[in-house]
Amino acid sequence: MSKKKIVILFMIIIICIVNILVIKYEPDITQKDIQVVVAMKSDNLKEIQYYYASDEQTPYTYTEEQSQKNEINSESDISISCSIKASTTSLRMDFGTEASSVNVTGVSVVAEGKTYPIVTEKLQDVVLTNDVTVTKEDDGLHIDASDGDPYIAWNLKTWDLDGIVKSASATWVILGKSIVCLVIDILLVIMIWKQDILLSVPSSLYYNYKITWRLAVNDFKTKYAGSYLGIFWAFVNPLVTTAVYWFVFQVGLKSGRTCDFPFVLWLMSGLVPWFFFQDALTGGTNALLEYNYLVKKVVFDIDILPVVKILAAFFIHVFFTVFILVLCICYGYFPTVYTLQIFYLMICNFVLSLGLAYLASAIVGFFRDLTQIINIILQVGVWMTPIMWDATQYLGPKLQLVMKLNPMYYIVEGYRDALLAKEWIIGDGIWTIYFWIVAVTIWIVGVVVFKKLKVHFADVL
């Protein structure tokens, strides 16, 4: 069997495995937002405040942060809704401080736009009461509240919220899996169709790995040649930038802790991968322009030039990765098995940067303004990833979803999970698959465009 056929067979096996994993993947539905709609009648009730909790212990821990207040201005039939997570196991209703009478005539759950009524028997599963008298009737509950601190709490475990959300999301899950499998299969066809072009880059790196390494080391050294401190400046600039951000946000804006972690660690763990991405993309874009004298040499393989710039940036990245590890240890966050994910995330960052570098370096010779456009994108990108602020604290679920479409979000959050949260980033399967679809697509487009325009580089440079 020829090498070409072996490569095709190997790619087909890999894609089949990925398709099977996608089909078998079950998304985490416990964090889905749902609505509980309560239909009731009341004589003089002024307001209701809902508290919701997910503790497995009783009594549950209720906080003001996990509550919603509804004012009532009518004595006729009313309907009040409360937004909760599917993982909620207890829902408490507070009836103010005045005596009142309430008839709960029905409760329904709204998930993915579909309404699911809760049967009367499940409504009668009250786990906690205070200053109320609950009478179980055929059509629901009759609640007499005194003038103390009246409330009741429902046990939502019997409501099967997970099952409701799974049923409501079934169509979207199947559609999503089908789209992902289709995209993966299309990428496979393209990779087989363009395999000669795509494999030429790894082949060039394999046969020229010595000169690639020497050029990368030389590029790293000569970048600061002539200055008194030399390569020391390569480390000073990111450190000063980090110090400025830390001073502005922690000292100036009083950001003490973010996501329960010291702000300086949270900030650094996001900046470390971003600095590499920024340097790699900027250097890779200008690789052919800086080495134009090599581009014009017929015997030189210019396929390695974007890799040279990315390797040069990688040297600094290794230093800062060690630096953040030491800083974490100083704060009591010692390396664990989760920390090993950094090697995986380095590969993710390298592949993403390399694909973009091939694409940008090929185009910049024909459109020099691309360098300035990329600089602007990077200036905006550091805020939109986000690096300096926590999207989960300021944005709703929909805007958070938009943020996650940025592939660097996956890498940055991965570093924070590996270093601080001690979680498996790969466990978030759907976003891992999404990242690699985007990264591989960018790499394919970048390499194909680079190869197509390669014959014109000597003329435009």
C-alpha cells in the first residue's frame, strides 16, 4: 500500500472516531436556564420573593444573590415566573410579612420555548415551611400565611427538571451533532483532496528542522541585537504590561479577587497565552517581509519562515509559563495533574497561530495594510477575549456564548482551569470540538492560500 493511501486511511479512521465521539457526546444540561411559572390567586398578597438552591443538604442554603422578587398588584388570577437553572433542587416562595391567603392553582416549567405542566402530586412535595398552613387540594395548594416570616419550599428533585430540559433540547442537540459531523466530514474531504499541498508543510519542516531551529534562535537573538540589555527586553515588555494592568485593575479599580482567585494570578494566566498569540501572529504576518532576501533564493524553502517566527515567540512563552507556575506556587496554587493540560494548550495555541500566520504572511505581500489591520484586531481582541475582565460576571448567557466563539477564549480559559480552577478543559467536549474545527479550518485555508500565492512572492517582495 502506498504512503498516500495509508495517509488517507489514517485520516478516515481518525474522522470516524471523532464522529462517533460527537454522536455519543451528551451536553451538560444542568446549567440550562429554565422558567418556573406559578399560577395563583390571592386576596391581599403584595409581593413574592423566590429563592432557589442546588444544595444536596437540608436545610438548603438560600442567598439574596439567588433570588427574584415579584410585586403583585392584582387580586385576580395572576401568573408569576422565576428564572432558574435546571440543576436547582429547591425553590422557596416567601410571602412577605403580612398575613395573606394564596391558592396555587398550577405550576409549569418553560424550557427551550416549550411548556411542561407539573402535576398536582409533585406540587404537594413541600420540604420546608415557616409560619404557613398548607392544605393539599385536588387542584393544587391552599396556603394561609401568617404575619411572621411565611414561606414554603418545594423539592424540585421530583419534578425531573433534567428530563424536561433534555426533552426540550433533544431536537437542537440532534441538529447540532449533525452539523458538527457534517463540518468534520467536509474538512476530511478537503484534506484528502488537498493532501499534497497540506502535507508539504510538515514535510518541509521535517527535512529542514535544523535550519528552522537555527533561524528561530538567531531571530530571537538578533531582534534585540545592538541594545545594551539584549534579549532581556523580550521579557521586560510583557512584565511591564502585566504590572500596568495589575496596578490599574487591582490598585486603581480595587479588583481584589476574580472567580475566587487572586486577581494577579487570574490576570497573568490569561495574559501568558495571549502574549504568545500576539507575538506569533505579528511576527508570522511579517515573516516573508523580514526575510525577503531568502524568499528570492530559488533553493530556499520559504515554507518554514512563518514557523521560524512562531518558534522565536515560543521561547518567550516558555519563560512566562514557568514564571506563572512559580507565581502560582507562591500564592499556594501548586501544580497538579491538571497543570499538564498546559502542554495541550500550547499545541492548541501553536496550531491556531500557525494557520493564521500562513494566511496573513501570504496576503500581506499583496496588501501591506493588513499589518495595521491585524494590530487593531489584536488591540480589540485582548478586551474581547476577554483577558482583563470576567465575562461571566457582566454578560448574560447569550453574550457569553458570542464570546466563546473566539477560539482564544478556549485557550485562555483553559490556562485558568489548568492553573487555578483545577478542572479538565477537554471535559467541555463541545467547545473542544469547536476549537479544533476552527483551528484546522484556518490551518487548511492558510496553507492552501500560501501555496497558491507562493509563486508570486518573489515578484511582490
